[in-house]
Amino acid sequence: VYGKALLASGMWPELEALAEDLEAMLSVHRNLLGRIHAAAFRAFAASRLGGSGDALVHLGRAMELAEPDGLITCLAGYGPHLPPLLRLLSDFSPRRSFVSAVRKAAASYVSRENALSPREEDVLRLVEHGFADKDISARLGLAPKTVRNVLSRAYAKLGAKSRPQAVRAWRQSGARED
């Protein structure tokens, strides 16, 4: 969990140090999942700290450990951090079909992370009908700051910078009808 927090925060040197410690500790106990995660952490840290060659070596190690048991989801859960390295790895890897399976699973994690919550959809529906934040706040029983936070998260997920852009992107993504 701490490793995933470091990854999400972009604390690359700390992630690299944690991965090295994990690898040393877990190899003694033969903890396969832990070793896979440690190798993935080292790959992500190396890719950000300037060593794409090292990153591929570490990700290749994670794949090598995961493939015999078909452990796809433990890697795919890294979602947006994984595809750039997988694209590079697929060119060099003898395990192309496993890399492809992990890439496909990672894409589904990324799309789920970008899915709007029911609350975000409720707020966007009211935005679409022209309601101001204070009106949305009153209708949904939320604090005005909460409405702004919900809209901010929706904007980020939709890649929008304005209310009209958000509503347009939301509708194009197949929003639920009233």
C-alpha cells in the first residue's frame, strides 16, 4: 500500500528505495506477489529517474515472475503507469502474448478510473440544465465547496476546462439519460 501511495505521489527515489528493500526482504520468504510488486515499483521508478533500459529489465522481471501463474491483475492494477512501459517491452519481450494480456487488462483499469461517479453525473446533469453551483448545492443538499470539488473531479476525468466542455464530453461518453 505504501508503494502505491509513493507511486501515486510521484515520489520516485523513495519508491526505488522501497522496492529495493522489499525485494531483499521478500525473496527470503518467497513471497511471489510481493516480488512482482517490488519489480514493478523498481520499473516505474527507473522509468522516471532516467533509466528506461533499467525500467524494462525490472518490468521484464515482474512479467517473468507473473506469467507462469497467469498473474495479470496484480500488474494491470497499476493502470496508467503501465502502458508506456508495456509498449516498449512488447518490442523486446519473448512473452508477447502475456504482455498483450496485461496491456488489455491495464486499459480496463484506466477506463474504470476515469469513469464518472453517480454524484458527478448528478451534478453534470444539473449543470447541463443551466443550474449555478449554489442552485446545485441546494437541490442536492451539498455544500457549495463540495459541488465545486465534484465538478473539478469531473473536469479532470473528462479532460474539460469549462462547463460546456464538460457537458459535451460527458454526453459524448454515453452519459445516462434523465
